[in-house]
Amino acid sequence: MRSPGYRIVVVSVVVVALIVGGVTIAVAGSGSTTAPITKAQAAAYAHTVNLRVSDLPGFKLALAGESEHGDAPSGPVPRPVEDCDGGPVVNGASRGVASPLFQKQSVPIQTILSIVYPMRDPSIASAYITAADGDRGLGCLHREEVRKRAASGLREKSEVVALRPPLAGAPVSGVRVWLCLVRDPTCKNSADRSFTDRLWFAAGPYVVTLFYIAPPENEAKGPEPLALPLERHLVALLYNRAQAHKL
């Protein structure tokens, strides 16, 4: 049986592979007369907002950020989810700018990064998040996770659940994806599981996203899934920076 720590390392490697995959930033959406956000503009904004080394004492740099590889996966959620959730379809048109990948390599392993995605305009950014966060969007994400697990050939399953809003009074939302062995009745109650949290918000024509990957030892306890204090602290940093430099 593989340990949760083993799975975290595997997931982290997948995240790294996704980050280094693209090289072009283009405006999201189509059919607009709005001037596109240039690669230089997106990079400058992301450099101001994204997580940096000083934000995460005790974490090591697992992969350098903007200055080395620059770009993240095209679209905050996979294209099959965009096609399903009823919101704007931007995947393939917009590539985000990622922070460095941070990792605390002592057990339990934790992996963190932030990504800033340029959209066509503020309405697209807000509509994108609204669609993905809805019941339909969460169902689409769950089906995509099931498809990925089946395609991988690994005997694992996933569960998707909305997080309680992490910042009081701020339009920040989140979702948790649990990963566990197929033999477990539910991932939520499995001791051999990992989870990935995605916290995000719209800031003008950008979607700012925080990803946190960890084993169950790091989960906050409560009647419903909660973002960890560290996640809330980091997303507050991102939110305040984004608001200070909002277009």
C-alpha cells in the first residue's frame, strides 16, 4: 500500500509538469473589441500579486517561478469542465502566470503555488468562477476527476466538495478534491488520502488562484470542509495585493 506522502509527491510532480507546459499568454474568450492583455502586462501583474519566497518561511523552492518557466496550464479548470459547467470557455486561449512551486518536504509533505490568469474583462473573470463554483460546475469537476483516475489505471478515486468561504466579507471561494484508494467507502473518512484545495477570486480581468496539496494530517477539523489557517493567510495576502493593484 502506498502512503499518503507517496501520493503527494506524485501529485506534486504532475503539478510541476502542468506548469512548465505552455509558453504563450493570450486574452481569454473571443469576439471582443477589448484590447488584449499582453504577456508583459500579465507577467507584471502576476509578479506583483503571486506568492513569493518571503510569504512561506519553512518551505523550499521546488520549482522556480515566472522568471524561469513563466506559464501555467491553459485555463484555471480543465477544458472538459469548462465545456460542461455552462460558464465562459477560455481554456486554450488563456495561460496563467505561476508563482514558484513551494514545498515543505518533511512529513507531512505540503505543496503550494499561486497562478494569475488573464481574462478578457472583469465580467468574464467573475462569470468563470460563478459557473465553476455552482452545483453544476462541481459535478462537472467530479466527473473529470473520475475520468482522469480511470485513464491513469491507478486504483484510486476522488471526491469533490465546496469549501466554506475562507475570508469573511471577501468574494473568495474554494473547492477540495480528495484522492483515496478505491477500497475506501468514502475519501472523506479514509486515513489513506490526500487532498488538493483550490481557492480563487476575480480581480478585475484576472482570476487569481491558490493551490494547496497535502495529506489528511493537515486538514482543519470541523462540521464541513475548511481551508487551513495557512491557506486563509496566503489567500488573504493574494487578495490584498490584487485589490491594491486592481485594474
